[in-house]
Amino acid sequence: MFNIPWSLFEKTGNVEAYLLLKQLESNQSNQRALTSSQNASTIKPNVKR
């Protein structure tokens, strides 16, 4: 997914392609954090009574 914007930037020097790459990386990072947070909140501790 990240290869296309990087390849375009590498070949053309187009700053917009680089900024698109950075936005995609940021979005992926944010999505991972959100998923991780959601998974952590759904895990219930194993409590013996």
C-alpha cells in the first residue's frame, strides 16, 4: 500500500506523494492504537470467586 506513493515520490520528487505516504502511515498507526485500545477494554480479567 505504501509502495505506490513512495515510488511516485522517489521518481518524481512530488511532495504531495510524500505527504500522502505520511498521511497513510499516520492513519495506519492511529487505527492500530484504536484497535489495541478497543481490544484492551473488552478483555475481562479471570476472577475466581
